[in-house]
Amino acid sequence: MNESLKLRQILNNSKIGLLDKVNFVKTEIKPIDFFKTFNNNRILKQVLNKNLFPQKLDHIKINEPFNFTNNFEAEFQWVATKILFNTEQINQFVTLKEDFEIAILKNEYEKAKNIVEKTISNYGHSLWSIESELHIAEDEIGSSENWQKLSNYLRTIDNPFYEFCINASSKKIENSISFESYVNQVQNDIDIINANILIKDFFVFNNFKLANYNYDFSDLRSVIYISNLFSIFDQYNTIIDIIIFNLNNKEVIYNATFKSFISKLIATGNTDSRVININNYLSQDHFIENKNWVRINEIFETYYEGNFVQALQSSKDFILEYPLEFEVYEIYTKSLINLNKNFESIDIKPVSSILFDIYNFLQFKKEYEKYGKKLLKHALKYSNSILGFQIMEFLSNIDNNKTNLLKYSFYSNTYKITTQKIENNFSEELDQYFNRYNYYSYKKILHGIKNAEYNKFKTKDILLQINAEVTHLYNNKDFIKVINTIKKQKSACISINYYKERFIFFLFNSYLGENNIVEALNLFGTLFFDDETFYLKINFRELYDQTFKEENKFKYVDNINSLILASLYQSEYNLYEILDEFLCSQNYDIQDIINLKDIKQDVIVYLLHKICTIDTIKYFFGRINDAEEFRLNILSHLIKIDEINKKSYQEEVDEINKKISVRNVIKEVNKGRLFVDIDKLKEQLIEKYNDDFNRLLRIVGEKKNNNLVGFNASKPRNWETSLKEQIQDDLNSYNEADFIAFKNIYYEVREQFLFSKEYGLDSSLSTRIRHGALENQIRSVFENLNLVTTKLAGEYIDSEYWNSQNLDFENLQVIQNQIKSFSKSVDELSSALKNNIIQISHEKINNVYAGFNYGTNDEKLYMFYLEFFDKFQSTEETIDLLLNHLSTTTNFIICSDIGNFLKDTVFKEFEKIVQQFISQLPNNLPNEIYLLEKLNQSLTNLQFSLDEISEWFWLETSSSSQLLLLEDVINASIEITQRLYNTIQIDYDLRINEKQMLVYSSLIYVFNILFSNAIIHSGLDETIKIEIDVSVFEEKYVRIDVKNNFSSNNNLNSKNLKEVKENWTDLKNIERSNVEGESGFHKIKRIMIYEAKCITDKFDYEITDNHVNISLFLIYNKT
């Protein structure tokens, strides 16, 4: 049956519903015939066009997407058909959209509101209109109005697709949310929602088109499908951007489809600049001229001729009239720079803000690097406009990133399309049009067009001329001439930082191109210590790779710049190797490093400060104590020669001394292999999330006046159901905007704590435990007893040890097979432990076996938020609290559980395979081989080994003998107690007369109990003051007074202390020392008797109105 006959039968069958008939068209009719089919059937066309112009927000319904065909042509033509049926409305929308973008940039809020209201009145609501209203609210009134409107939308529109997109729009245009923060928050929301890959593709593309994302459907057929749910304007915006996306990927398979569709749009009078640029890119024989070409070309000509005064004025005039052409912004700011003028603002605040950020960014000063991030925010904020993409193109060009230049060119001036067409889809007609302009020759050189005619470009400005010449030579890989030209014109090349940064890039890369590593290293050294210029384009990694090639990695090590370069990419032993080789090349020992000659001071300071750290120099010494002592000598020298950083060095001195003390006291902490550099992480997080925290405080403040609602990505939703119907949801506390803002901060702090490449826990687990240590430790138990063999080419081989034993052939074969089988079981268990258990997981990571499980949910987080809400007074305090919470959870919950798991569950699993081995031993084995004894011994050794491994799992957060200084023990105990009770600040004062007083290390547990008691019974929840006085009493006791304040609302009962005092001399009365829930004095007594060996017959206490004082009396032995 042919297609048309079958269609008529379906259409004429009254038993088949309209939706099924429409669905038949989508799934069974050729995509190219969609338009004709619907055009010939009025009723089906009405079904197709239903809800494309939603009139009421509270009754807004998502449209029927029908079946997903998983065919790009079908999904594309389906939406294209709807657009072509509504071209009159689309064309009016295109005009209104551009008018709005201009109005919002000009601060013409009433005009912008009227445009949006007109769009809604005539054509209904859309994601575009909602974001536009949020944009007006943010810019005209502020974030509070943005949040209030968002809350109203979320209350009114009961659909998760709209909720997600509107929430993203609100954040996108919110001024206090940075580009990076927005990316993290949207990514978190996408990770959390339980949605299929079609929906995830759509959410990423719709809400963050600027992202380089690995879509599940590489041609975005998924995005087109989901776009059917929304208004026709949203579908139009989506499909135009998807055409651009596919053209950027150089996928020519759909070009004919795109060209046909775009031609039809052009024929209806569509003036969308994106559509015109797509047409000009796909067309070979004709092009459409943009309305602003003439003026823009004149401005470009003026600037590139070197007439900067005229270019400054003409670019300003154009921007004031039409602020959507970003390259004219560049002309304005570059003209100021070339004229050596300070920034001159214009009369439009949003535009002037962008211009100001461009001007400062192009200074390429290190102190102005932040303006690049501000421009990223502008790009994000205006990403619903062509301006946002133009800003991203500018930043990509500056960063020398050519990946998306074709994509960005569709949002820009058409000459950029032309430069792309020269290599991809050449149009002689379009090229000839622009060839009349002088600037076009310059642009072709800059874009690296092959055979660009360098001599055609004329300018009276020396820097433009040099730039054209050097770029031309560089693109043609004539590196020698690049080097000579820049050196010859050195004074001009470095006269303006904008050009200096570019010329240095060419010079550096030309040295690499010529394999002149020595000159490249010398230039690197100059650039690295240049405190003024920010060299954005240069990537030192390539120099590092060429300098330290594996076959001759120490070839250039006599050049100190190679050592500095290595410090950027290496650490610990690898950096030590290079440092050692450098010292050897100079005939120096590590002890001589403080006295190196003929080296600039800034280099010496960096060498001593950043390279000769304990982590690096410890490999020169046999003991860590010796490394620390030498580091202290280095710091002492740095304090003398580097006055600016004196405070930092002194803090490190104090920190090292503290580490030495704490390490001597807390033996169990020293054994831990886990490490998160909390101080560094905190510093990084505070800088990164300060805006997010301030936003939280502002939302909290706003919440006092208005009940703000946010989009909660964690809320359970059935996204597939939501494709077809509306979901009812009662608002609850988890949707409160301040809680959602807090949750975003929590997730990011947790993510960095766990997975930060520089400082995170997972790196520590990977390098210190999972990377061989764990498996080797376990395997060594059996290897030492010759119970396992090795694997070769994927197979376990015979054990040479057992081949050497006095065994008959049959028994030897049995044992060898058993050894191989046992080896496999040991390795599989060890591997499973490493790959499954010693892993990190949370609610976004699917690993039910992971021992480091940091999973949470809205209920837990909300309770945490309520409990500590009043502690969130500053970014630093909030980050500190969250990191302390994560650190405490790690040590006192997770590591504890892992230790128990190792000593119990893991041991039992190995015990099973050992017993299985034993049960299968031949009965006639010679006694002298001791195989059975070895197997039994392995279990004993394994228990010791697992106990030792369990001690690895303790988290260090800042970078022992039996007898220790009492002062060190007390300081260490305070630190441990603070970790346990991280929600209360311990303000302590230690006064000790005799600094050299020695005690047994176990006394630390006495102080742990005393300090814990002080906190628990104080009734305080913020800060507790603990005073410790140590003195000699009656020449035979060491008196230790531990005094703390307590809440006025807390009535302390002296009965227990009285009982303790009365029974103190009864040394046998310690039966309750192992009972939990007691005050702890029985435990103190037992420790002092049996471990610290310092018990005396004296104990005292005193309770006043607001203080309690506990007095312990230790044995005092004069030495």
C-alpha cells in the first residue's frame, strides 16, 4: 500500500483519534512532505498549531511532542513546518526581539516592558518573554525583584520543564551570580534531576548554549524534540541555534535541508541577523546585505587605517544608536588604548559597563584579570541575544581558541562568515564584496586565511602594521622571521600591553616552533616574574613537555628556569628529582641552596618559597624532622630577604612548630594517609563562592519581606510523565529560595572537598591508598609466605618456590593450581576493596559499595541548615563550618566505619578463601613444607595488616615518643576537641610556668575528656572560654586547673563532682570507666593510674556563678 493511500485511510477512519492521526504523519510520512500534508488538512493543521501561543500563565500547558522518531530530518521538519505556518508572527517576533535587546541595553525599561507586553498580548507567553521580564526586573530594580518574579512564576506555572528553565533564566541574568557559579549550579541541577538523556540535552542547550557539552545526541535531534513542548517563538529560537550548532560541527549532511528552510524564511521577509548569516554562508550565488554593513565597514576602515580619533567618535555614535554589534565596542576601547587615553564612559550604563570591562581586560595587566570573568558574565547574561555570543567570540579569540569561531560568526558581522567560507564553503561574490575594504585584508591575515595578501593592507599605525606582518609570518610558520621582526621592533612591540601580550605569544611559540628550548626557557623566566602583564594566550605546558622529554628529561636542568617551569606541573618526588639534578649541575648540595650566587632575588625567593617546601626537600633527608628543621632555616632566611611576605613566612614557621608538636602527640593522626588541605581549599572556596554566599544573605534578607520560592532540582519528578501532563506539587520548605541557595553552596563545597584536583580527598585516596598501597599491603601478607604467585600475560604462572619443594608431581600440580586459584581470589578481593569500597560516593554517584559515602537529601540538609543558620555570618565562617562538618564526618563516622569494615568484614572474606584453600589440601603432603601452617599464619598476619591499614584512614587537614611536653599534649588535645565539636569555637588560654614538663602521651585522652565535658555541660553553643593553668604545687604536685565558663541558664549540679572527689583516693573504684554516658572522671582516673602513671591523692573542683574549675594534681618529679 502506498504512503498517500494509507494516509487517506488513516485520516478517514473515525475510530482513530486526532492525536494518533497527527502522530501517524510524524512517524510514517516522509519529513519533506510534512508541510504539504498539514497544509492540505485543516483539522490536522489546527492540532499541530495548538498551544503555540499560550495566553495565560496559570493555564499554560506544554504542547504534545508526539513520538520521538530518533531521526534528525523528521524532528527538524516537524518544527520547521510549524514555523513556516506561522512566519508572519515569527517575523514580527524577530523585530520585537531585536527592539527589546536594544531597549534593555539602553536602559529604556518602559520601552522594553511595552515590547514584552505587546509580545505577550499578541502572541502569548514564552520562555523568551519570561526571561525578558526577569531581565527587566533585575536591571531596573534589582535581584530582589528578580527573585520575587521567579517565585511568582514558580507558583503559577505548575510544570517542571518551565520551572527548570525559568529558574535557570533567573540565575543567568542575576548580576551577583558569576559565569562559573551559574555553570556549577545548572550542572548540579541537571545531575540531580531524574530525567532521560533527551531532556538533559535540552536543558543544557536551552539554558547554556555557550557550553561545550558532550550531548548524547550529537546533532541535537533530542533538543528539537523537547522544544515542541514550548511556544512557537521558543521553537524558532531553538531551531535557528541548532542549525548554527550543526554548521559549526562541519556536518554537511543536513546543509540542503537547512538551506531550503532558511530560503523560505528569507522569502517571507525574515530579518533575523542569524538567518541572514546562515543564508550568506550556505548560498553560493548571492548574498543578503545587512542593514548596518555600510556604517560598520566605514568604522572598521577608519580604525584600521590608523585614524583612532575618528574611529573613537564614529564607534561611539554607532553604539549609542545600535548597541548589538560587539566588534564596534572593540573599536571604541582599542581606539582609547591606542590614543593612550583613560576610559571614557558613554551615556548608557549597561553598555558603558561592558565597555569598561573590555577596556580594562585589554590592558592585559595581572591586576585586571578579573575583567575577563566579568565579560564572561556579560556573555552569559546576554546569551539570549546575539551580543552574548559575540562577547564569547571575542574572549575565544583573545584566548587563541578557534574551536567555535564558525558558530560565533553567525551572531556577528557578515565579513566573519566570509572568512569562514573561504575555507569551508567559498563564495567568490561575497569575498569580492568585502575585498573592496582595506580592513578585510587585515582580518584575513588575522584569521589565518591561506594565501592572504599581506601587502594589500595599508595603515599609518606602526603596531597594526607589525601585527599584520608578524601574524602573516607566523601563520606561514616562518618562525625565524617572526623572531627577528619582533626583536628588531622590540620597543614598539612592548609599548602597549594589548600588543605586547600578542607579540610575546608569537615570539614564545616561534621559539618552540624552532625547537629553541633555551631561548623559550629564558623568555619563560622573564614572563613568569613579570608582575604587571597577564599573558593569556601562552601555554607553558608545551614548553614543559618539550623541556622534559622522557628520553632526556634532564637535558636543560642547568637552566634554573627549567626548575621553575617544572614546579608548575610537578611536586614532591618528581620535583625533588629535578631540584637535585639542578643542584648537581651547579655543584651545590641542598644545604647550599640558601647561598646560591648570581641569581636574581625574585628567582631566589620563588625557589626557596615555592620549590623548597617540606614536600620537596624531605627526600633529601632521612627524617621528616630534619626536613622541617631545614625548612625553618629557609624561612628564617626568607624573612630577612623578602619583607613583603614576612608575615606569611612567620605563620609557616608557627605552623611547622605546631605540626611538630601535634605529630609527636597524636600518633594515630600521624599514621593517617588521608589529606585535604583545608586552609588552601578554604581560601579557594571563599574567593570562588563569595558572591554565592552574599546572594544567600540577600535572599535571607528578602525572605523577611517576601516568601521566595526557588527551583528545587532534588524534588522527585517524573519527567517522562511531565511530557504529557501537568504535575501537582505542594510547596514545602525545601523549595524556599534561601535553602536552595544554601544547598548550592553546600554541594559545591562538598564537591571541592571531595574532588578538587589540587586539594580534594579523592586525590589523596588515589595517590596514597588506591595506587598500589592497599593491594600491595594485603598481597604482601601472602607473598611473604609464598602463598600467591604472579600473573603473566593475563594468566597466573607456576610458583617457583613450590617447584623447588620436595613434592611429587601430582601433589605439585594440585598445589600449583590451588596457588593460582588462591592468588586470583586474593587479587580479586583486594581489587574489589580498592575499586568499590575505597571510593567516594554521594547521591549523584552510583556506587552502593563505596565506603566514603557523603550522600545526603533535602531533609538532612534542611535540618542542618536550620541548625546552623545563625552561624552563617560570613563567607569564611560558612565555608569553615561546612569544611569542618565534612572533615569531622570523614574522621569520626566514615573512617571509623571503614576501619571496622576492614577488621571484620574484609578479614572474614579472606578467612573464607583461606579456609577453602585448607579444605582442598591433599592429605599426603609432606610436613616439612609447612603449607597448612603458612595458611594459618597468614590469617594472623592478615589481622595485623588490616589493623595497620585501618590506621591509614584518618584525615589530616593541615600540612611520638612516649614522653612528650605537657604543653604540646594540651595544645593537641584542644585541637582534637575542636574537631569533635566544630560548631562551637574554643577560645583557650594556656599558662604554664615550666615549659619543659614531660608527661606520657596517653595523658592526651584525659584532656580530651575534660575539654569535652566542659563543652557538653556548659550549655553554650557559640564560643566557650577555657583557661588552663599549669603550676608546681607544694613542690610535689603538678597542678592543672581547667576552668571554663557556662551559660547562665545552665544550673550545674555539683553532686557528681563531690562524689568524684570523695572517691578519688579509692584507686580500685574505676568499674564505671568503660560505661558510656558517664561524666568521664572514671575514665580519667583509669588513664592516670594505668597509662599516664601520674595519679595522686588529690582532686579538687570549684563552681562559681558562671565558671567551673577542675583541678588535677599529677606526680611531680624534678629532673
